[in-house]
Amino acid sequence: MNSRHRIPFQLTAASALVLAATGALSQDAAKSEQQATPYAPLALENRPLQSSALTGYAGSLQMGLGYTGDDNYMFGQYNGLSDDGASFIGNMQWQDFHSGDSYWQVSMSDLGLDTREAKATWGKADRLKISAGFDSQQQVRNDSGRTPFRGDNQQQLPDDWASGLTTGDFTNLDDSLRSFDRELDRDRLFAGIDARINENWSVQSNLSYEEKEGHSDVGGAIYIDAASGDSALLRSPVDYRTTEFDLGLSYDGDQLHLNGQLAYSDFDNKDDELIWQNPYSSYGPNVRYPAGQGGLGLAPDNDQVSGRLSGHYLFSATTRLQFDSSYSVASQDQNYLDYTVNQALTVTEPVPRNSYDGEVATSTANVRLLMRPLAKLNAQVFYKVRDRDYDADRDGYQYVRGDGGNQPDAKFTVYNTNHDLTSQTAGLELTYRLPLRSKLSFEYAYEDVERRNSAVEETEEDRYTLGYRIQPWSNFSARMHVQYADRAADTYQWAQSYYALLDTELINATPDNQRYNNHPELMQYYLANRERWEGKVDLSYLPSERWNLNLNLLWRDDDYDQSNLGLTEATWQRANLSASYAASKELSGSIYAGYDVYEGEQTSRAFRGGQEKNAFEIYPPLPQASDPQQNWDIDATDTSFTVGANLHWQFAPDLELELDYNYVDTTGEQDYSTRPGGTAVASDLPDVDTRLHHVQASSTWHMQDNLSVQLDYQFYSYKTDDWAWDGVQADTIAKVLTFGQDNPNEDIHYVGASVIYRWQ
Amino acid sequence: MTGNRLKAIFILCCALLTSGSVWAQDEPGCFDCHADEADSPVHTVFKTAHGSLQGGGSNTCTTCHGVSEAHNRRGRRVPPDVSFGPRWPSDVDTRNASCQGCHEKDQQLLWMGSEHQQESLACNDCHNSHEQKDLALHGEQSQELCVSCHTQVRSELHLPSRHPIAEGKTACVDCHNPHGGLGDAALHQVSLNENCISCHQEKRGPFLWEHAPVAEDCALCHRPHGAVNDRLLTARSPALCQQCHAAAFHPSVPYGSEGLPSGSSNQNLLGKSCLNCHSQIHGSNHPSGARLTR
């Protein structure tokens, strides 16, 4: 009996042992297999398919016609399709690598549009490459506005202009308004050569010339003090020329690789000043309409000379030094404009010099030492420095306020200041490989920023980052990252900008408790103490060979814990989900969705009342400045939700379909709160909502191996209700003559038909 | 007689064998198996920049795939020394080393230690040297490759304010070097500001009246990939400006819905808000521009 009972027990025990041993062995085998199989990034398998029609031919020529249904400025903001009507579709590429060891490539695109570009390259394998081409870009902006001004950089009002103290007094404004384009065209010519001198040395050089022309917009005001300004939005001419040249020399040795480069960049603005006739009748006869004018200084000509040295040195198979350093000098000495464009105003003291004649020398060095002290341990030591050093004289400028009055007394002189800056970061990153294809990393970085002529002379930040990446199964990987950063600022010198800007006579005449530009309790956030927490998670999962799923999360919180006024907290949350499916070579698709919320909390204090602060009359301190009941807060939240999908389907051997859809929904909220008992009043602003639908469909019929017909269709719908422009006519704001532009509201259809011929 | 014949046959065989081995050294027998067929991508490489490596022919193959003697003998069972897949892919370091034999300079100089290298990306994860058109080298198509992994950027590219990246007029690689760099975010230039100014030279200055944060860091106010707010701004004005400015009178005052056209139509809120007057926000060179209004 006992023996009969024992046999099954022995069998069971033996079976269990065998199973356990088998399990253990298989587990060991699995472990060793896991260890033997290195980490491999996922999400690469199901990328967009490379159609042979796109990649498998030596040349192709596409020609056809497109038609845009309506004038627009959002759909065609950058793609050259802003005008309604027909446009030529022209794309071409051709390359030849058959002719011995020399080759050439030519490509042209958007030939019928203002975004056309072309490039030609000729080379001899690994010895010489010469290329040249051009690139045109276009940007159009809201062109629904109108302006009464005529002219370009000298803008005049119509002869029958009816002036007044406010825009409401411009009685013939409507009759004077004319539409205008806000369009920038950027055309760049470029050429380059890359030649190998011998086994170790090569030389490179590039030359480019760019013209940027068109019109932007700008606000200009005529005023005598900060309490009031007579402003107008103006069409601003853009006529830039940029010439750039660089010459590089490279050395490639066994251990040392070096790239040296000298570069020169010259920026030339053909317009120095934008002058507009004053439409208002405020101030004296020399300032008001019709004689009075305003003048804005436009971007000054400047140039930059720079040198850069980058490379790496291989100490051993496990130790390498990398470096990238540069030194550049940007100079600007354009002749000054007069203090005022109104020549009839009294100006007794000329500008202290003819031009700024200033330079900024910027030195940078980024160095990284890579080491692998142990088989599973990688280490990086890094150091970065950026030094911005001004060489410019500090002078007093007895400036005319807003072209609005005579030159003020010498005591109102202001002084320019230089903003020298030295930023240094040093740190260490350690990465250790663990089982299950996982990796643990830790980084510590210390950043020190020293500034001259700033409210804070020095900020120091400690940053700790912990990262972990694991791929427990071949079809799943996870990456996590947590960062804590603590920035400490020196004492906030809230009066620094006041003392730096103003004349001692004025300062001495100002009561101590009014010697500031910014409220003493405000800390500019980029100079303030800050505690940052950040977390990131990235998950990739391939449930099958055909599917790929990815989830990406970010959370960041910036706490400006020492700031009473200014930005006090900022939070950023982001989630992105994407999935792609590749059923076969003929069918693939992907979808993605993104949700992004950025929230900023800021506080300020409203202090005003009575007269404009006049330092030469002794007032009691502005009482509201020290009253916390005058505080107010904004809780501003920008939210965006994006969804997109793409489908590529070759539903017959000679028919292909490509569908692409993007949806964007954004909301900008600004909620105010004020203190009971204070005089500051502000209600929440309406939300700014934006909706975009963009459908792109393309079908291609491959009539023959080398001949296809392609039909394209796009539908673009964009709407927004930005309160900054909603219902704002040209004369809605009493002291700002605007363009009266509408918010974008577009529904645009585009169709295209083209023939593609390919050859080998 | 028979002995002489045998000697002759032996000498002939030796000669044939010797000549065969010499031939094998000069021209590996890649094409014995990899014939030029429509469904085989192998021969397409000869229509690309890599087609003339080491004089072309099968030497081109061994330049990247290694001498692969075992594969030459038993091609169906043994992989080449360096295989880029899909069958028998070599490990990442081996594949990358093959490319870096020639491409460890210029833009690829700082590959080691780069984000992509640390993520174990192989060169052929993005590049395909056997296609006549390597999409990774063409702006608009290369962006598709980038955002297939960087999905968070994909969303930003469609926001109301953006660079022309979705249109392919600015490519990811115009600003970033996917092969690594020592600056932030592997930018081509040595700093973020240098990167921005390489296209926006009109903001380079130096200006008589500078706006200090502009010279320090463009990203203090702008989000380069795309933003909800106009001009790639991190927040709307006037709130954005009031994060740093609280001077007496108008800069310190809250501007709520009372300032809309249904109310007082406030000049500091509507239109370009602060920039209705302080338009020279990136700096002014006008001698009367201390307040960035000229």
C-alpha cells in the first residue's frame, strides 16, 4: 500500500523536479538570450513605406496644373498657394552615377510657385563635390487689414485726411483705407565645394546670398510720455540682403578628427527708417497732422566674423574627447538716425556719436569626455561655456520722446548698457547596463550664469536627472526620466535697471522710495529662484509585427518660490499617443493624438493714480505700490489637442491612394483674479479657440512602369476667434489706428492633376 | 607518357586553381548568387553614390558588408560579415562601424555619445543606401522619419503658429544634427541663439538698446516647433510682457475683458497690445529708442 502510494509520489516529485529543472534551464536560456540580444529601439519597423516610384528611379519629371479655390493666407502661409487660380506643378529630379567615378544630381521642386527650389551637384566619389542652387521661400500673413497710409518707407496720408485727437475723429477714414499684402519672399542662392586633398585632409567652402523682400507690420507711436501715445499700425518694408561665406579645413586621422571653419556673415538692410505722417492732431503744430511725423529705426546693418573648431580625439577604444568651440565677433556701426524725424522740433544736443560702433564677442566651448571604465558602465563628463562680451561705449542720450516734443533737459538723459553674460555648465552622466536590456542613468549638472547690468548678477542651478530604460521583451520598451533642478539667484537688485538707465541728476532728485522701474517685489522669472520637477515616460509596444504603439508623457512644474510678483508657477503637461499599422507592402496606416497643456500663474500689482510720476516734484510714495490689495493674478492656460491619421493603400497593382488628415483644436484661456478692497479690476478674457481641419488626398495611377498620373486634393479649414482682433475696426481703439483686420476664417479647396514620367 | 600527361593535368589544375583564387581575391563572387533582378534591391546600389566604392563591382559590396568569405562559400547558411538585415542583421555596433569607416567626419563627427547613438539606432534605421533616393537626405521626406519617433514634435508642427516644417521648407535637420552635437538638442550651431540668428540675422545686433532676455535666450519667449500663440510665443501679450514688467501705471495694470471692443477698447490689450507702441522688442538702434518704441 505504502509502496503503491509512494510510486506516484516519487513520479510526481521526479516530474516536478524535471519540470523545475526544465523551467530553470529554459529561464536561464531565456535570460541568456535576453542578455545576448541587445536593446533595439522599437517603432522603426513600421515607418512610412518607401514606394519604389519614389525611390527606385534615376530620374522623374512631374508636370501638371493645380487650382486653389480662393485667396487665403493660412493655407498658403508657407506653401506658395495663397492666391486663387491655377498654378503650374513642376518637380524634377535626375541623377547619374554610371559615368565612372563621377556623378551628378539635379533636383527642382515647386517650379510653378514662389516656393520653388533647385539644386545641382556634381562630384567625384569621395574626392570632390560641387553644388549650387537656389531656394525660395514665402510667408504670407493676414492680408484682410487696410491702412490709410500710402508709400513704403515714407508713408503719407491722403490729402483729404481728416485728423483728430482720437481715431474716432478721423471722419474720412473709411474712404481712405486701402488693402495691402503682408508677404515676405526669401530667395537664396548658394554654392558649395567639398574637396578631399589627401587621405587625411579635406577642404570645404560655401557661399550664399539671400534677398528677403516684402512687407511686415509694426506698431509706431508718437508721444511725449508713457501716459499717452498716438499709435498706428504700419506696413513695414522688408528689404534685406544677407551674404555668407565660410571656409573649412578638416583633418581625419586615426585618433584625431578636426573640423576648422572660418565664416563671415553680412546683413544689409536697404531701409534704415520707417517714417509715417502723424494722423492725430495731438501736441504742437510740429508734431501733429499734417506736419508731424514719426520715425522708427529699422534693423541695422551688421556683420559677423566667426571661427569654429570641433572634433574628437580617441585616447583608447573606451575613452574619447569631443569638443566644439567657437569665437565670433558681431559688429554694428550703422550711422545713427536723428533723435527725431520732426526737424522743426528743438534739438540742441546732438547724438553723442555718429554710430553705436559696438561689438559683441561670443565665445563658446562645449567639451565632452566619454569613457567606459567598466564593461557595463559608461561615463560622460561635460563642460559648456558661453561668454557674451560687449565692446561698446556707454553714452548718454538726451532723447526725444516719441517724436512728440522738443529735446528734454539734460537731466533726462538715459544711458545705454551692455549685457555681458557668462554661462557655464559642468556635469557628469553615468549609465549602467542592467539585466533585461535595461539601463540606469544618472546625471548631475551644475550651471552658473553671471550677468552684468542685470537685476541678478549670478544664478546657480543644480540639476539631477535619473533615467531608466528597459526592454524586458523584444516587443516592449519603456523609458523613464525624472529631473529635479534647483536654481538659486543672488540678491535681486530690483533698482539696477533704474540706476543703469538714468542720469545721476535725475536719480538724486528722485525720492529713495521711487527709484525703480519695475516694482521691487517683482522678479523676472528667468533670473529668479526656481525649483523644477520634471518627469517623462515613453512606452513602445509592438503587439504584433504589423502594429506599433507608442505613448509619450511629460510633466514639468516650475515653481518660482521666492517670487511675489511676476511669474510664480508654470506647469507643462503633455501626452502623445501614436499607432501605426503595416498590413502589407500595399497597405499601411498611422494615427496620432497629442494633448498639451501649458499653464502659467503670474501676479502683479497695479500701482497708479494721480499724476504721472515726475521725479522733479516730490510726491509721497505712490501709495498703491505698497498695498497688497492692489495685487492681481492671471492664470493663463494654453491647451492644444491634435489628431492625425495617414493611410497608404495600393489597392491595385497600378493604383495607389494616400490619405492624410490633421485636426488641431487649441484654446487659450486667461482668468483674472483681484483682491477685495483693491482698485484693480479685471474680468476673465474670453477663450481664444482655433480649429484646423486639413485633409490631403492623393491618388496615383501607374499607367506604365515609367508613367503615372497623379490627382491631388486638399481641403483646409481654419477658424479662430482671437479677441485681440475680433471686432476691432481700424478706429475701434481711440489711440491706436489699426488695420481692422479680421480673424482668419478659411475653407480652402485645392485640386491638382499631374503626369509623372520616370526613367532609369 | 602517362606520367607526363598526369604532370600536365596537375600543373593545369594548379594554374586554374591559382587563377581562380586570384580572381576570387579581385572580385568576390557576390553576383554569382545576387543577380540583377527586378525584385532584388542589391544592384540598385550601383546607381547611388556608393556604387563606385573600391572601383565598383562586387568590391563595392565588400566595402560595406565585409570580405564575407564564409558567406561567399555557403551563402544560404552563413550571413555576410556585416549584414544590414532584414535577414541576419548584424548588431548595431557592427553595422554602424561599417558606415563610420568612411562617415566619421563632418556631420557625423560627434555621433558617439549622441542621443541616437545611446538609443542604439543604426545608420540604416534611417538611411537606405540601396535606394536611388535615400529619403533621409531629402528635407520633406526626412521629416517623416523624424516625427515617426518624435511624435510630440509631430503635433507641434501643426499648431497655429509654426515654422514651415510641415511644408518641407524648413527641415528638422536644418536646425538639428541627428548625428549628434555638443550643444543643446544637438543643434547645428553652438548655442540656441546662434541657431536662430543663422536665419534671422536682422535680430543679431548688437543694438544700442538691447532687450536683455533676447540676447540671452530666444526660448525665453518663443517655442520653436510650434505654439498656440502668434509668433511662436510662449504666452499671449500683454500677459507675457507683464511676467517681467510691472512698472508704475500702464505696465502694472491688469487688462481683462473690460478692455474688449464691447467695453473700453483698451490700447494695451487689443491689436498688438504692448507692441502697439513698444514694437522694437528685439532691440532698437534708434538714439531715441530706449523704451524700444523707436
